[in-house]
Amino acid sequence: MAVFACADPEPHLRMLDRFLVLSEKLELNATIVINKIDLLDLASVEKRFAVYPTLGYRVIYTSVKDGLGLDELHESLKGKISALTGPSGVGKSSLLNAIQPGLGLAIRDISAQTNKGRHTTVVREMFPLADGGFVADLPGLRRLSLWDTEPEELDGYFPELRDLVMECQFNDCTHRQEPGCAVIRAVKDGSVSPERYESYLRLRYGNEE
């Protein structure tokens, strides 16, 4: 599960897209958890992440403070081996404490100076859930890079692109400027998100941030 906060810290959607690419590459079922929804209007949060359900990814909106989405998150973890990963300070450990009190995970506030979060969790741990399953609370990440992935592979790891590339006029289409590019056409007609297209280009051609 890729856990991001809707605010504090500000969500880095390009990092989220890299998590999803890794899940596609490893053939894992990815769930997106958007935490701290008590900080913003839910409608605006859902709008910001609206593209992901259309691509087949489950999105769970949670708030430990208000107790929102915790039952749904708990049900999604029961009887499975899962991992919560994502940037520092998004509340992964707090979510685990909320769905199963007594885990005793250390929680710290977001650093007011850096707004990037402190690395509260420093080791990889697997915790048994009382009603079945295991969940790992992974150390918070500040950066995520793709290893052992060829640029030409990336088409297949973006669900909205993997079929389009077969319709391009040229077999070696870079999807940046060629005439007859089905990907560019889909971006222009709105069937592919411009933000996701930009993530794809940055991953394939550099400048991931």
C-alpha cells in the first residue's frame, strides 16, 4: 500500500506514480491510501486523486483524528501479507496504531522546520494482525528510484498507455513529438491525464523529480 498525506506533507504525485510503476513491474496489487483528510475538504482531495480509480487502483481515504476510512483500511489488510510504504510523516505508523491498538509504534509529529517528516520508523518490521494477516511498517522515504527497469519497459507499467503504444504510427515512437502518436493524441483528447503523461516522460527520459 502506498500511503500519502493529502497535506502536511504535501503529496508528491510523481513519487506515487513511481510506486505504482514498481507495483506493476512486480505484479503486485497496489492500493493507495490518502491520509489526513481531516486537513482539507474531502471533495477537493478526491478530485486531486480522481485519475487513479479510473486506472483500476483502489484509493482509501483515511483520517486517524476523525476515525474515517479506518474500517475500510482494516478490512483490506485482514488475512493478507501487506506493507505500508510512502514518504516520511504521512502517518503510516499512526494508521497501524489506529486499526490495532497496542502495536506500540513510535509516532512523531511532522518537523515544523523541514515539513518533510522525521524518519520515525528506522527498521523493516512485520506485525501480526489480531484477526489474521501480517503488515509491514516500512521506513519513510524521501526519494524513490526505479532500478533494473529499461526505459522501453515503462509503456507497459502505465495501464492507460500499454495498449495505446500499439496504435502509434512508428514502432520506435518516443511519444514526445512524432506525428501519428496515439499517446499524444490521447493526452490531447483528455483520455490520458496530462500529469500522468508528464510522469511517464520524466521517468523515461530523466528528470524524475
